[in-house]
Amino acid sequence: MRTSIIGYPRVGALRELKFATEKYFRAEISADELQNTAREIRKKQWNIQKDSGVDFIPSNDFSLYDNMLDTAVLFNIIPERYVALGVSASDTYFAMARGYQGEAGDVKAFAMKKWFNTNYHYMVPEIDDNIELKLAGTKPFDEYEEAKELGIQTKPVVVGAFTFLKLLRYVGSKTAEDYTEAVIGAYSELLARFNNLGAEWVQFDEPYLVHDLSAEDISLFEKLYSGILSSKNEVKILLQTYFGDVRDCYRNILALDFDGVGLDFVEGRKTLDLVTENGFPEGRLLFAGVVNGKNIWKNNYKKTLSILEELKKKEIDTVIGTSCSLLHVPYTLKNETKLPEKYTAHFAFAEEKLTELAALKMLSECDWTGAGVLQENAALFVDRPDCRDAEVQERVAKIDENDFVRLPEFSTREAIQKEWFHLPPFPTTTIGSFPQTADVKANRTAFRKGEITEAQYIAFNRQKIAACVEQQEEIGLDVLVHGEYERNDMVEYFGEQLNGYLFTEKGWVQSYGTRCVKPPLIWGDVSRIKPMTVEWSTYAQSLTEKPMKGMLTGPVTILNWSFPREDISLKESTCQIALAIRDEVLDLEANGIGIIQVDEAALREKLPLRKSDWYSEYLDWAIPAFRLVHSGVKAETQIHTHMCYSEFTDIIQAIDDMDADVITFEASRSDLLILDALKENDFKTEVGPGVYDIHSPRVPSIQEIKSALDKMLKKISPEKLWVNPDCGLKTRGTAETTASLENLVAAAKELRNEN
Ligand code: GLN
Ligand code: ZN
């Protein structure tokens, strides 16, 4: 058996590409110097893969910013507004990626969207009727040749025609179908070029195939590939799927003339059944994604070998591979100096996964039952140290249906709370964080490095809180926040204070562009050690007569932004986290905090790709987990939640079933579409659709905010409407924040006068 990698991380093990691009944006290095860094990164990791014995090494999986954007440029999809800037090719590319504001003009970037069910965001290229879709770029060929010159034969990777057409944004009158001929032509030409260059295989990534597909989708897929494959020459073609199984089109795939088909045996619940029940044609290669490309746990060799054994029995010619690109895991454990070996022994980051592939290849070729490597590996799955906590497990086991139900029911509580808080109509508030200015970050860093004492650290933050409270009072906001100065990140902050969590030093994973996040690892049973936010919140409350909102992150978001365990279900992990947050909610309440916000910014993130799985695989436990957090509070305690994406019109009932008292969300950028859905669904929860976009430094005028509110009032009854920005203010500057919030309060006052 041979081994294959779908794609490798690309930002550099120490984020070299991020720092180089940032220097380029600041005009500190030239485009050539940036390319040199990129070339170094590619060279290094091709060699690492080669030295690990990987048989199918990818090329063109690299990107300076994003692969979808690269594919758009490759096929000439560069809207006129970017061409019109008349800047260099490299600056045009980055204008599409990040927008451009300068002497040559002022254009916005392409939109950004979540890449399937990952935390990576891709650029959504726009195609209009004037664009001629054709092969125009050379990046895949250049990178293929670059590797070849290093003595490495690679398998170039390109986003497949179907996925590409499905993900494009059509801004003209044409649709995907109108481009089929052009796309077939462009991909055929690409294959011809690779043929001339001597490539043996080309990989087309088609993750879109793991969705629920309509008959039209399948026929588009078939049309595209009958066309592309009809011009096939010497180059072999691998159709690579990932992030699930291809149950809707498995036979259609096999009916086409692919030389290899890549299937995901990790996330694809039905993959093995599909293959064993329908068979797999002789003479083709099955690229079996058996090593998890998305999580950081070591592979269970015995389990994997039993899958490979089954494929062998069916005489299927199998290549051992990863379930998806390794883009979604950190580079290597080699850079982790602080995690004890008793923990790291259980992890495999990208580089370590290469070793796993080599081991699996070796084992699958011999009679593996007695091999030492196998025994060593099996021992890892018998038990892990410090991961079980009987008390936590008992507590989870004792949860019953009533724990998910808050009483009295919503409308009764709503009346009680109106009476209790006496807030003016259209109450104003913010989402939690205030600007994280340099001094705030410096204070945290100094404390972390031991340069200041804890007392000094706290004193500084208290000063910040006091100033923040005073500022909010001056502005005239109704429900105040403490500003979140103590937080580096809304998940890490809580993870660091919970039992069961581990942290890496260099475990960066790309989130968008060359920006990375460092997800914590859930190692064991999660519980709260002691109150986490109570001191900050009660201090802030002591400074004002107005209600001070407690500020927590919800269990689903904490889970979704961490690397989860694989030995217990996501549902169980989430319940453990929910209980820990529940304890914090009750402590806040007991200490006089009457309004508590539990952020579920990432609730939508792990929604399954197949609609048919939305409830059974996810929402059926995710929503109750949130309710578990707040079901124990008194009727007059007001629970808020916040979600970042307003793209929840299709799960609106589930959101209402979270049974929060108030929900705030981003709405300013989505044309307030969600308002219709709220009205149609008779949404009971009070709502604060964001009245301005905090992702931009511009200050919204009173008029602008007022007119947004007027629109909202057409769909939302006045007693349910809150007035707030669309997200936390931590990335903003102080001056623009004050000005924007003053306008927000002024607009709310106008509204009160009119209603
Ligand atoms: N309370 C958080 C903040 O204001 C919410 C952040 C978020 O929605 N991502 O920063
Ligand atoms: Zn948000």
C-alpha cells in the first residue's frame, strides 16, 4: 500500500508566512521577498513529507492567502473593480483578499465564508457576466515544477470544477450552468498542461459532494466530469472528497472514468458501507482517508488496520491517506516544550501524522498482529492519565429532563423582569468587550511573564473597569458591561481556568488568510475549579446603580473552538462544560449580578453539512446544553446570549428554544434579512439585532442607526427590541467607540420619543 497527503498546513511552523505577508502589507519587504519566504516554506515541507516516505505528496496546496481565491485567479475571475486599480498582480490578489484603500482607489474584499464544517474561512470569488472564465494563471504549474526541480514528483491539487462552481458567487445574470462549457474547457486545458509537464496524478478536491445533493447537482457534477474526463491524456485523475461521505453520488462517481477516488473514512459515517455494499472497481485506486486530518489525537492503528483489512479482502487497491487536508491541525509537536510527554504521547499534529501513515503502511504490509509498534499504539487507547473525574461523570449521569427546563416559562419571566429592572423602552447595551488597547495587552503579558505581581495586574484591570463603567454612564447606556480586559480570548480565558484543558505554545491553525487561532485541547473531564468571573463582575457592579451584565462563554462555543476528545461523545463533553458554566452563572446570581450574558458566538459552526443531520447529530444536544447552563436561575435573573452570525434563519426555532431572555446578534451586514424570519416565526426571545458594524472603524451617524431601528420596528414589536452594536468592541479604537455609542444612545432616545 502507498500513502497520500491531501494537503499540508502552509502558514509555516512558526507562522513565517503570516509575518512575511504582514511585512509586505506594511511595505517593509517586496513581493519577491515575500515569494522567497513562501518558497522556503514549500521546500521545507515537501522535504519533510518526502523524508517521511509519503508516496503522493501534494503541490499547489500552498497559498499566500486562500486556495479558492487562487483558483479564481487561475481561471481569470478577477472582477473589474480590482483590475481597474491598475496595481501589480500581487497587489490585485491582495485587494481581492483584504480590500484596498489607497492612491489607486477604494475597493472592498471578496466576502469570506466558513470552509464547510471547519473553522477555516475561504474567500468567496465573485463572477459577473463580463468575466471570461478561462485558464489564465500558472501557479499550479509553477509550484509543480518548483518541486520537481527539488527532485520531488508531486500530485498537484486543484479545487474541483463542481465544488468551485457551487461556491462561486454569481453577481450577474448567469448561473453555474452557464459556465459548464467554459469550465470544462479550462480544466481540460489545465490537464493538458500538466500532461506536458510530466505530472502523473492531478487531485481535484470535491468536498461539496458530501452534502445532501439534488438531482440537478448530480447532473451538473456528471456533466462537468464527463466533459473534463473525455479529454484525458496520460495524467491520472484523483477525485478527492472529504468532510463526510458521498452517499448521494457514490455510484455516479464510480460510473465516471476517474483513476482514483478519495473517500473520508473518519467523518464519513457511511463510507465503509458504501464501499463494501457497492464495491469498488478494479484497476482504480481508492484513497482511503483513515488518519483524521482535523483532530490532534493519535491514530488507533488497530481500528484503522481493520478497515484496511476489509478493503484488502475486497481486493481493493488502496492508498492510505488523511481524511482531509492537514491544514486544520497544527504543524508539529516538536515545538511544544511545556507539555509533559505523558500528554504529548497521545497527540499527532501534521508532521506526526506523516509518521503514522508510514507506520500504517508498514503494518499493512506485514502480518501486523504481533508488531511492537502496534502494541505500543494499542496501549495508548487503554487509558490516559488524569482524564477521568468520577465526580464529574456522576454529575453528568444524574442530569435529567427537568434540568434542561427553566421555569417559570418565558412570558411569565418576561413580565417579571420588566417589572424588576424597569429599563426604558429600547434598552441600550453592548456585547461585552471594550477596546483592547496596547496597555491592556501589555498588562496581561507582563503578568504572564511574571514581570508584575498579581496585585498589580488586578489593580490595573480594576482601573480599566472603573473607567469603562464611568464612560458607559456618561454615554448613557442602560445595561453596562465590565469590558473584558482580563481576556485574551473568549474560549482560552475559560479553558485556562477549567480542569480538563491543555494548551499548546505553537499549536496554531489557520482561520482566515494567514491569521491563525490556537485552539485549546480538551484532555479530560471538564469541571470548574473556582469562580472565574465573579470578582471582576461584582467589582464592576459595585461602581454603578445600573445593571452590570455578567459575561460568560457558552458550552457549545467553548467546545467548537477546542480540539475535542474522541473517547467520549461531543454531547457528553458539552454537558460537562455546561455544568461548569452553570456553576458560574449561579455564583454570579448569588453575588448580585442580575443580568448574565452567555455567548454562543460559534453555535452555528459545527452544524452538520447534511441538513438531515442538523437535529439528530447536533442541535438535539447543543440547544439543551445551553439550557442546562441557565435553567437554575431565578425568574428575575435575565439571561442574554449573543451570536456572531445572523445566518440562522433556517434554525430559528432552535435558537428560540435556547430559551434565553434576550439575544443579540450581527445583523448590520446582512440586509436585516433575519428580521423577516423573526416575524414569520413569532420569535419569542427579546432581540438586539446589531445596529452598526463593529468590524469597521467608521462611526455610524445617529440617522443611520435610527433608520436601522425603524426598519427593525417594522418586524419586531417595540417591547422586544434592544439597541446594541453587532459584536464586541475589542478590536476597535477608543475614540470611534465612544462616538459610535453616543450616536447609538441618541438614536434610541429619538425612538423613545416617537413611540
Ligand atoms: N462578549 C464577547 C465580546 O464582546 C463576544 C465576542 C464574540 O461574539 N465573538 O468580545
Ligand atoms: Zn459577536
